[in-house]
Amino acid sequence: MRIISGKYKGKKLVGFDIEGTRPTMDRVKESLFASIQNHIKESTVLDLFAGSGSLGIEALSNGASMCYFIDNNIELINIIKKNTSNMSENIKIMKNDYDDALILFRDNNIKFDIIFLDPPYKMNLINDSLDKILKYNLLNKDAIIVCEYECENINNFGLTLIKEKKYGNKYIQIYKV
């Protein structure tokens, strides 16, 4: 697994082989980032179910100014720390349950320009995450949310779907406020 574009293009990432993770394939990541390229520069990003941190790191590589990486697995938190070592951008790595993290952001008035939602597929957490993100007012004007899932029925909660694509057995949906 590697960074496919931007400042850190070619940087090898570790953590793709840890149980419970399923890294986003390079071709999927390339298509995804081509779709959101105009939203990345100087953005504040939330990689909510970060895993190895691949999506958030790709955003930083392409000009995001800040990324919050959230995962509740200490092994993955250590992997994210390793994958982001020697990076100069503002990075915040937090071992938290997604729900606790969203409450923390609400309580501290932290808002995002881009949110990546790529939870473990079998847990069906995208709808709950979207509901709380909107209820807690965690989005800046013109923010986008990227959802990656396998078979979850997504409720868009009034967001505008700007792109949907199927890659094998997974789907990517991109929503705009």
C-alpha cells in the first residue's frame, strides 16, 4: 500500500495486513481523489475510521492542512503514528470510539471540510455517523463526506449525492452539504 499522488507520492504505508482492516485499493483511491481534488487544498479533514490512515494521509499529500485520524484499535493508532512520522502537516491522532470522537468535536466546535467514512463493513455505521455529524453541526460550508461501504443502505439525510461509483463489491458515495 502506498500514497498515489501529491507531495508524498510513492510513500509506502504499513498496516494493510492487520485483521479487521481492508485497505482502499490504489485504483479506487486514485478515482476517489480525482473526484474530490478541488476540495482538498487547505482543508481540515476527518478520517473517522482511519485504519492505517491511508485516506487521511492521501488528503494531506494533496494539500489538506489538517487531518484528524480516529480509530479505536491501539494497534492501528500505532500504525497511523508510524505512517505519519516525518510529515510536516498538522496531524491529530486519537484513540477513540467514533461516537465519543464526534461528541468531542461537537463540544470543542471543531468542523471539517472533508470527512472520510470507511467503517468496518459488517457494522453498518455510516448512517449513525452521518446522523451525528449533521446533528452536531460538524461540517464547514461546502464540506464533502466520502462514504465507502459494501452493502449498507445509506440515508443521505438531505445531503446532495455528487458521485456514486461501484468497484467490485464496494461502493463509494460522495455527498456535499
